Amino acid sequence: MTTETPVAVAADHGGREAARARARALTSLISRNGAVAVLVLVVVLGTILVPTFGKPDNLRNVALAASFIGIIAAGMTFVIISGGIDLSVGSTYALAVILSADFARYGSFAAVAGALAACGFVGLVQGVIVSWLRLPPFIVTLAGLTGIRGLVYFITHEGNDHPQIAGFRTFETLGTGKLATIGTPVWIMLVVFAIGWWVLNRTPFGQSVQAVGGNDSAAELMGLPVKRTTTIVYVVSGLCAGLAGILTTALSGGGQEARIGDSYELQAIAAVVIGGTLLAGGVGSMVGTLAGILLLFVIQNLIVQGANLNSYVQQVVSGGFLLVVVIVQAILSRRASTADA
């Protein structure tokens, strides 16, 4: 006499595992590609409902405006995936703007190299403190935010000096040039994101960043260079903020105020989170961040084009949208945990 009970149990167990796998796959798909889908939907609806939004000139302006913070957000993606945070990028960006304009008197190379070196050094110092002294990234980079901003005010004599580029410098074409009618900063942003995607998904360093963000203790037991990886992501963040600042100077010719870049760190973090990168670390996407920053600027542009409302309303809408994204992320994380249980 035979019994079919073990077969039924095995089949049921297999069904549950398949359901869990599908739930995890769906959660990952939504988390990684949700911002892209929403961006496409918003652009389509905006083009239909607001006639001026879909004009090529307006779309080019949106992309150009987003490119500077987008480059900052690319570096921030690495930091957040590694489980950290960088609140100093707005001040670092301002430092690059001031230094590149000031160093331009010595030529284009000095303007670019000097500003990048300073911003990379800022990231290095913060990365070493976070990784080797094991201090909280929030505190370390908050100190960087205020300290670097103070340095900017010192260089500009309490904000009274606004360094300008005297005459034309070759590096200004990085900000003012165009390729296929699209501003050069937009193409540079796309190149930065392409390199970031390749590093994150196709190199051992990118795997280390994700492993450290997932569980740094486990990554250390696996023999991964946790301290070195953590240090490098802050250097990357500093260099990206520096590049964005250089492009701003190249576009404007200098003359920016010392407070430029205020709240840029918040916008960069918002773009990263909207793009599906978890603040807890370990999970993130460069494509998602790119969609996140474009989505923020598209929404702001639609508010201006469609309702002609001021910047305060833009901030309220952006904050509300970010809150919704965080809530959705929390729900997806709980769903993934339930699926794994």
C-alpha cells in the first residue's frame, strides 16, 4: 500500500518556494525600475497636459539643469549603497566652483586639476575617518558640510568676493558647448553614470561596495577590503561634487556666491532614494538614480510650466513625493522579508 502524502508535502513546499521567489523578483524589479517607469509616465502625461513641456528647448533645459546635481547624485549612489551618507557634497561642490574660478587665472588645467584635487582630498579625509576610526558617516560628513562651507566663506572673504574667469579659458567649453543640440554637461553626466554603472555591476570593486553595504562584518569575514572600499566611495563622491562644480563655473564664467550648493546634498540623496537605492545600503542602481534626478526636475518643471507656482511649492511637492517613495520602499522591504521567512 502506498501513500501520496510525502508527494503532496513536497509539491506544496515547492509551490511555496516558487511563490517566494516570484515575490522577491517582483519586489526587486519594482525597487530597481520603478523610478524609470514613473519617469516615462510623468513625461508622457506632462507632454499631453502641458503643451509647453514637451518642446525640445524645454526638455533640453530640464536635462541641463538636472545634470549638475545628477553628477553629484552619481557619487552619492556609491556612498549610500556602501551603507554610508555624504552630507558634505553641497559644500564640496561650492568649494569646486570657487576654486576653479580662482585657479582659472593659471589656465584651464590648473582650474580643473586644482578643484578636483581639493575635492578628492576632502572625500579622502572623510573616508579615512569613517572607515578607519569607525565614526558615524552622518556626523563626519555633517562636520564636513559646515567646515568646508566655512572654508568657502574664508576664501571669498566672508562671501564678499565672487571670483570670475578673466577672458576665455578652454575648459569653459565643457559648460557652454553642445553636441547634437544638447549641452555638454548633460553628455558628461551620462558618461559619469555609464562609468558608474559599469564599475558597480562589472567590477570587483562594485561587488565590494554592495557587499559592504549589505553587511560590513560579513564582508570583512569574506576577506573583502572593507576599509579601502569605504574610503574610495567617499573619494568618488568628492570627485563627482568637484566635477559638478567645475562644470558650473565653466557654464557661468564664475562669479557665484559662497552659498551656492546649499541643500544640494538633500536633492542628491532624494534622487538616489527615489531611484530605488535603500538608505540601509546594499541595494542600488545607477539607472534608478539617473531616473530619480530626472524625475525630480521634470516634476519641478511641470509645476512651473503647468501651474506657474513658486519654488516653495516645488519643494513641498518634491518632499511629499520623496516621502511616498520611502513609504513604498519600506513596504517592499517588509514584503521581501516576509517572502524570505
